[in-house]
Amino acid sequence: MINEDRCCNGILIQLAALDHSIRSLSNLILENHLYSCISRDLDNGKLEAFGEIVSLFRRFNK
């Protein structure tokens, strides 16, 4: 779009849509990770999984 000298508004709208899509995908993967990997680790007594959860939420809430 930039190479085609398109309107800035259209470019910004596309970037916002891309950002939303990436965040949605990230949230889906995070949810799956919590239900599978983290759940399994906690069931196996790996309490360091709590630290991983906190780290992930801090990273995603920036």
C-alpha cells in the first residue's frame, strides 16, 4: 500500500486490523498453553509454572 502511494488512513486501518489479529492469535495460544502445558506442569508439582504464568501476563499486558 505504501509503495502504491495509498491514503494514510487506509494504511493505518490495515495496521490496526493486523495488530488486532495478532493479539487475538496470541491470546488463543496463551489460553491453550495455560490449559495444556501449565496445567500439566502444576499437576506434576512443577510450581515454577506460576512464575511462567506471571511472566507471560506481564509481557502481554504491556
